[in-house]
Amino acid sequence: MEWDWLELVLFSLDKYLFIAYFLLLIVAIRIENKVSSVLITFTVVAVTNGVMTSLVPVLYQIAAKEGIAYKFVWYGTFCLIDVLAIYLLFKFHNMLKQSVSAVAELAGVAFLLLATLQSLFFVEQYLFLTDYTRGLYQYGIPLINTILMPLLVLVWAMQNVTFRQKFHGVS
């Protein structure tokens, strides 16, 4: 697995994103003051990001070995974590009787895109022996991971402004 400069920069942000997601969760807890879709979403995203960030070094060592099974461990693990995150996201909403917010929908779509890119690239690489989606995979995964946090914050802020305007008459 060879990485170019941009890919290395995007992946090097992972550790900072991990810290930022937990700081965002703490801020959201202080602002929301109760169980909400936003808190559920930020918790799932922060834990998922932490798990993925901690697994990268181990999975990279495994994936560096020759053989399709070793490559599957890399792609399959991340795909499984993304699918599990989607399940937990909506399971916790259901369990805690929370409406699914735009923030939760955005996170769910991001996890779905990540899982799709992981599985699509693996299938293409190792079953069809082609390389058409390499750029999409190579830059798509780190780009989604990098822009997800600012998008979540933006949607959360827009959601709060809309809520206040509707129910409190505040502009």
C-alpha cells in the first residue's frame, strides 16, 4: 500500500479529529443539557472515530502482508465498523425514543458512504482486478472523515437556529 502526500496529510488529521470529536461531544453535552439526537450522534461518531483511529496501525500491519485475506481484514473491518455505527446510531435513537435529526441523518449517510467505498474498492481490486475507483477510495475516505465534523457542527447550528425561530420567535 503506497500513500501519496495528500493522502498522508488527510490521514494524519485522524488523531486531531479523534480529540476534536470528544471535545465536540463535551461541548454538545453542555449545550444540549439532555439526551437528544445530537448527543446520540456525537457519541456514536466520537466512539467510532476513536475505535477506527486506534485500529489503523494494527490493521495496516496486517494489510501490508501478501494475500487477499489480509487485505480483506483492512477493508472488512472498517466496513463492519461503519455498518455497526449506522446500526448503533439508529438503535440508540429508537431505544431512547428520540427523533432522528438532520445531524444523525448526515452521520448515517457518511457512514454509509464510507462502508460503500470500502466494499466497492475491495470488490473491484480483488475480484475484478481493476483499479477504476482507486482515486475515489484513496481520497474519498479521508476526505469524508475530515469534512464530516465541520458539516455536523454546521447542521447542528442550523438546526438550533431553525428550532429557535420556529418555537421561540428568536431570529
